Amino acid sequence: MAMERVMVTVPPDLLAAVDAAARRLGRKRSHVMRQALQDWLDRQRQQQFEALLMTHKEQEH
């Protein structure tokens, strides 16, 4: 999979938490951050889908 480099500014405590998770999981920082971003995007899509379902259900009644 092709990857792009990006620069992200995060507070020191968040970076420390990411680094601790990466060490605990035996992963690289970039892997943990990619996974966190993917999880966030997945949750956003799920929330949008659920909102669409609720709108559809409300229109049926």
C-alpha cells in the first residue's frame, strides 16, 4: 500500500500516550496513529449511517 507523509502537531501528553501504546503493542508510532485515524473515520461513517436510518424511520411514520 502506498503511503503519504504528513506532519501533524499534537500536544505532548497525547504523543506520550501514543508512544506508550505503540511500545505496549510492539508497533510503530505511525501504525498506532493510522489505526486511530481509521477507527475515528469508521465511527464517523457509522454515525452518519445511523443518522440516515433514523431519518428514514422517522419519515416512515
